[in-house]
Amino acid sequence: MNFLKWQPALLILATLAPDISFAQAIKKDGNPIITDKFTADPAAMVYKGSVYLYTGHDEAPDSKNFYEMKEWLVYSSADMLNWKAHPSPLNVKAFEWAKGDAWASQVIERNGKFYWYVAVEHQKGGKAIGIAVADHPLGPFKDAVGKALVTNEMTTSSKISWDDIDPSVIIDDDGQAYLFWGNTACYYAKLKENMLEFDGPVNTVQGLPKFTEAPWIHKRNGWYYLSYAVEFPEKIAYSMSKNINGPWTYKGILNEIAGNSNTNHQSIIQFKGKDYFIYHNGAINPNGGSYRRSVCIDRLYYNKDGSMKKIIMTTEGIK
């Protein structure tokens, strides 16, 4: 075979196709599930028999006591035990209007495209939410709009500049999509079918006592669950409703303080008939902590009335 003859075509294919050939297998028993990098703010998506785990990347040096996050990471698994690490599919530099802080995010699929809602720092100041899009869950992702979907002046229930963070997205059974987000106030709004614009006003969620941040919305057996971080250091609490617009009924603490991490950020999924609670802690020695966090996974169980049983965090993890 004349390689030089085919080289231009191969280069074109390499440019167009997602770079999955460099996936690195991870075989790690117990929690945390990833130990070669610091990972935080997990958001998992189930798609075609696999779980895609999107995380932030803590890169703060030992001497720095604040977040240093420039990119997002992605891992995949077909069994929740064996994970593959893929090249970073998205960097904050992809958003020309942003100046830093690759904070919490979530990816969702609609009509064969993958929409990634991310929290970043806007060049004009304040936290903002942007959207990246790709044709494959591993990317490459690019800025879908060229501007922020949410900016600080759009939300007024909280007067701080960092209340527009931690986006969580859901597509309901009727096809209507919603985005939830917030810090000190929890906001939500309908999304148009294109997933790039709001379809109505921004609302403030009631019925979330001591809400701090990290809302995660999911649905099971007719119940809507809105879990979120409370107080500081953070625990995870949750409320339930039969309607995504509320009213929400507070159900209590779901997860206690996660190791030596001040923050606690959750993702809840069902995969192959089992339910999972994905979170981060600061457990990697000797340098782990609130600004060098690590993703963990434990099983989640429901009571007969639909409420969730309290999470038991383990170093053993998933068997």
C-alpha cells in the first residue's frame, strides 16, 4: 500500500473524526475512581450502552488555596468499573467571550447532537453559562452560540456575581427541555427545541431550604428530584415534586460532607437497571483537598415511596 498516496485522505479523516484512538484504560478498584489527575464536579450521561463522565480538572498547585480550572475532561465506561480516559474535549478558550474558570457543567444529547452547558467567568465580569456542541459525546466541542446563554445581569434573586454557575439540564417526557442552575438562589428556565435559547422567563425555585449551589435535576417513576448542595462545608440535600414547576417538598440530607472537600457536587444516573451517585471528595493523598478534588461513585437506592436512601460513601466503591 502506498502510504504517501493515502496520506491526505487520512489527514482529513483524522481532522473530522473524534480523537478516540488515544483513550487510556483505567483499572482502579475503589474510590476515588481516577487518581492520575484531580477531577471535580462530575456530570454523567448514559448514551447507547455506555456512561460518559464529564468532569472539571483541578490544577491548582499545592501552594494555592483556590480553584485553578482551565479545561474539562471526559471518561467513558460500559460497566461503571473499567473506565477509559479520553483527550480533553473542551477548554475554556473555546469561548472567546470568557476569560477563565472551567467550572461545573453537564452534557445532554438531543437529535444526535451533544450540548454541553458550562459555567465560566465572563470577560465583562461575573460568572456566566455557555453552550458547546458536538456530533459525538467525545467531541470535539465548539462554542454553539458565540455568546453566553446566561449572564450575571439576567438573574437578580441573588446579588452576588457568582450566582450563575452549576448548570443542570433535563429533557422531560413531553420533549420540553429545562435548565437549572445557581448559587445562593436556584434558577430554572425552559429551553427551546434547539437547546440554545430560553423559551420563556427565568424563574427562581422555591422549596429548597439552605440552598447553596450544585442543583442536579432528574426524574424517576413520575417524580422529579432536585438535589443540591447546602451550607458550607457542603452536604447534598434534595426535594421532590410531581411537577417540574413545583411545589417542591424538602426530603432531607442525601449525602454528608465529602471527605476533606468543602464542596460537594453530585450526579445521579440509572445505568443497566442500577442507580448511582457520583460525587467528588478530596481523598487523594498527599495533596488532595478542596481545590484538588477526586471523583467517586457509590450505589444509590430508593425507598418504596420514591424517596432516596441516604448515600453511604465508601472507599470500596462499586463492585
